[in-house]
Amino acid sequence: MWEVFWDWAWQRHHNVLSWYIRPLFLIPYVWFAHRRSVTGMLVTLAALGTSMFWFPAPARVEPWVEEFLAAELAYLNSPWTAAKVLGTLAVPAFLGLLAVAFWKRSWRWGVGVLVAGALGKLLWSVLEAGPSGWAIAAPALIGLAACVAAVLIGVRWRARRHPEGGRP
């Protein structure tokens, strides 16, 4: 049963729309961290976790997508080494640092964590998948730009709403 679901989800993950939407979940995640809503953060993480299979499987898969996802699948199926454990722990560490930065309302630290996360994902992809790892460059960098823009809009909105610098 698990294999049937996994195959179904994995085929849908070949739709690059899921690659572009995933970084956008960081916008509500940081909003909920800023609002100190653990429930909102958890709901956002649940949506993020399922977003890989929201879109239909593509009728035609580009070779660069196939090559990158083959490398990603090989990584997922590889034995658990110390390096793989550390690399895997980087994801919850990123999400934790991002939450803390915005929970404490430090947008500068938050933007720094966003930049480090996007560049880290890109670096991991290229190191793990070789040249096909560059396939995620556009989704990662466009997602980063959207997230940073949303943060800066939020900072500007808050400054206009609370000109004295007080916290809501």
C-alpha cells in the first residue's frame, strides 16, 4: 500500500509546479512565527509536506527534471551515513532557526536564514546530483525573492502601522 502511494506521489513530484510552490510556504510559516501561532506554523508545515503531490503528474517530463529526481531518489534510498543524518537534520534546523528569528521579530536574521536556506538547498542539490542539481536554481531563487519581498513588505507595513516601533 505504501509503495502504491509513494509511486503515485513521486510521479506528481515530477511536475515542476510543486518545486515552485514549496518555497512559498515559508511566507505563511514566518507570518505565523511572527504572530507566535504554533498551530498556524504546524498547519503550514503539513501543507508544505503534502505539496509535492498537489499537481497532476506531467504528461511529459523534461530530461533535466528526470535526471535530478533520479539523483534525489538515489539519495533517499541510500544508506543512512553520518553525512546523510547531518544533511537531513539541516532541514529542521533551518525551519527552527527561521521560526526563532521571526518569533523574536528579527526580520534581518530571518532574511539571513532564508538566504542561507535557499543557497544551502542549491549547494546540496549540485553536490548531490551534479550538474542536474542546477534544475532547482530557478524555483529556489524565485522562491527566495518572493519570501524576501514578502518580509520587506511586512516590515514596511508594520512600520507604517506602528511608527513608534512598539510591538503589536
